[in-house]
Amino acid sequence: MKTMTLGFAKSDPNVEDAPADAARPVEMLAGMANRHGLITGATGTGKTVSLQVLAEHFSAMGVPVFLSDVKGDLAGLGQAGAGSPKLLARLEKLNLPAPAFRPVPVALWDVFGEKGHPLRATVSDMGPLLISRMLGLNDVQEGVLHLAFRVADESGLPLLDADDLRSMVQFVGDNAAELRTRYGNVSTASVGAIQRRMLALEDQGADRFFGEPMLNLADMMQTDINGHGLVNVLAADQLLNSPRLYASFLLWLMSELFEELPEVGDPEKPRFVFFFDEAHLLFNEAPRPLMEKVEQVVRLIRSKGVGIYFVTQNPLDVPDAVLGQLGNRVQHALRAYTPRDQKAVRAAAETMRQNPDFDAEQAISELGVGEALLSFLDEDGQPGVVQRAFMCAPGSRIGPLTDAERAALMQRSLVSGIYDKTVNRESAHEMLLARAQQASEKEIEPPRKEGSSGIGGPVGDILNGALEGLAGKRNKRSDSIFEAAAKSAARSIGSSFGRTLIRGVLGSLFKSR
């Protein structure tokens, strides 16, 4: 079975300045890498570098990787590292081997399209459950949103971008009386609350996330000409300002992997590895139904050949039901200054297979930068004895890229030119506007006044101008004309039900690709 050397055990784990024992590498089995993992530690203890080392090893084995770049320095994976005097002195002091300084194939992504290729998903694929989480809706409001999706699915109205969702919610509100007999009551207050939440989310950039072309997972799961796995780096420094959008996007990506990949059992190496940085954002304020689905995905996605690694400061940030599924551990130093910190230290130590050579609980508080307690699954799937070790140094750059380097990486990326241009095809927003316009033309047919076009008279001039504006460039901030006209289209839309789409474990659509 293939192995990855991630660190070297200390010659004496009880001596603070003891060097590494080069004869005792600490290895992770590639065949057990899809049993998930956890990287924890206080800020500044080396979690990011450990993540970088793991990504390099997976890429070298031909395994594609996805990770989020919270601080902006993981993009350095795309540039070769350098043997600086400080690094070489540290390696010599700790008796660590120098890495092979080389870059890894990198694809840069950015939801906002500024620091990487635009990354999008359609509203339908995201699904009502995740969008409800994103908007922070209560149960009643979530029910109204589910109703809007149901009406759109049965009426053949594609929900692709933010305009489509806003128009569909408005349609449901305007036609609540006609929809009540089939779907139940629709509260005007709930519709208004959803609209306000959508407006706030769009101000945070969600309108740029929803749309086409939507991400094709096959574009992430590639290898270069040398057989090295593509490392997909998501620029998350701005995205963290919208924690609900960040967590919902990563959950959507995880659910897409779960639904699209076939069963492979226990492969020799993972098909894809997913790093979830700032994992506490995933579980904060998450409703119980969503947590149950996350737990379901974590349990079952292993057989798809996907490994999920959560990265967070405190192991208590991860729920016990999920924590119990994480077989591989990289534990950096924790500072036991508060009762909660002390509890976290004890919990971290107790979840590892104890080593008789040292006290794991005490060691967690004494670990230096770049030092960690490592516990990986053996070939039988059992946790190995915890080792106190120094993490290997990465071969790629430790630090951010310049703007010129980032632009050059994007230019020669494997996905260059595929997602850079937005596609705006006809969808629910345009179809509802067209139906509203047709209904208005049928209801209002006065004689035309010479010198004017369309509907005659002053009212006609106003309506014609409004409809022409609607047919032109789409306005992201105002659909007031649609709000007035959509009521007249209720009968035509409410009576024409199309096929019902099947939604997956987290609300996204099942697709055949």
C-alpha cells in the first residue's frame, strides 16, 4: 500500500529541544486517506503548512484536491519554494530532510471572480435547504421557499440566477390565494422576509455566485501531463465575510461529490480530497435537519473514494457524530487558558491511541510551531499509536502570490477560458416577464394614438416604456414593474405544470452527466 511521509518522530518525545529521528518517519497510508481526517491547533501553530504538505502529497500521487485559502497564502502551492537560510537552519537543527522545491498544478477559483476563475452554481442545484441556511430563514419561511421551488419545478421554470429566485418568490407572494388550495397558506410576511434576506445576501456578492456556466466537477478532478493531481484553491479571504455563503457553498460542493460519483469501495488511493478550512462555520447555527444530512454525507462519501478533512482551531468545533468518523489526526498545539480550552485538550488527547512513551495531554500544550501529534489509521483501519513529530517542510512556496503570478497561473490553468464569461440564457425571470407582458397586451387593447407605439394613451405610454425597460438589460436591484404585472400571469403559469425534478440529499438536483 502506498504511503505518504508527513513527519518524523522526535528522538525523545519528552525533551522539548530533541531533534527528529530520521529513521522513524510517520506515514499515512494512501488507502486509508478516504477515511477522513482532522487538523486542529491554535492560531500560528502550523495548521496551514500541514494542510499544504498534505495537498502536495496527494497531488504527487495523482489525487485531485480542493481547499479553501482563508488567509491568501495557500495559492503559493503554484510556485516552487526556496531554501531560505532560516528554513535550511531549522531543517539542520531538527535533523529534517530538505524537500524537493517544486510547484504543484494549481487552479485558482473565486466566487467573486477577482482572484481566480469564477465559481458558480445554479439556484436549482443549490436547492431550497441550503439556500434557506444561507438566508437564515425560520421554519415557516423555509416552507415558503420550498413551495417556490416546487412551483418552479412543476411549471417548467428554470431557477438559475438570483433574478430567477427573486422573481419566483415574488410570483408566489402575488398569487398566494390561487396557490393556497394546492400548496397551503403563503404568508405575505414570510415572502417579505425572504426578499429582504435575499437583498442583503446579494449585497454580499451572492448574485455573482448564482448563475451559469455552473461548475462541472470533472474540471476539478483532473491530472496534468505528469499525472499530478490538480489542486483547486478557492480564494476565501473575502468569502469569509459572508460565512453563511461560504459554508453553504462548501456543503453544496460536498453534496455534489456525493451524488455524482459512483461507488468504488476501498480504492488504493482517494479519487478526490476535500479540505474544509474554518470548519466551525459549517456547524455554527446549523439546524438539526441540515446537520443530519451533513453527518449522512460524511458517513457515506468514503465509499465514493472521497476524503474530507476538517481544519479548525478547536476539536470541540466539530460535532461528536462527525468527529467519530475522522480517522486521521494532525493535532498541533492548543493553549489551555480557559476551562473550554482545557476541555478541548483533554478531548483531543483522549481520542488518540495513547503512546506509553509520553503523556499526550501534556504534550498538546507543549508543542512548538511545526510540531504535531500524528495519529493515522493502519492497514486494518485501526488508529495507530500517536506520535510526537515534526511536520515535513513543503516543497512549494510558503506565502502568497503576487498579482502577476496569480494572473500567469490563471492564464495557463487547465480550466482557463471555460468559466470566465457569464452565460445568461432564458430562465424563470425572463419567462415570467414574457408571460406578464403577453397577459397585459391581451387585457389592454385601446386604439393606438398616432405617433405612439404599443398601447395607446398616457397609461399606454407608461406601460410600454415599463415593458420595454423590462425586456432590456436586467436590473439586479429592482423588479417593481414585474411586481405589478406578474399577477395577471397567475392563471397561465399556475395551470401549466411541467415535469417534477428530483432533489438530492442536500436539495441539489440529480443529474446524469
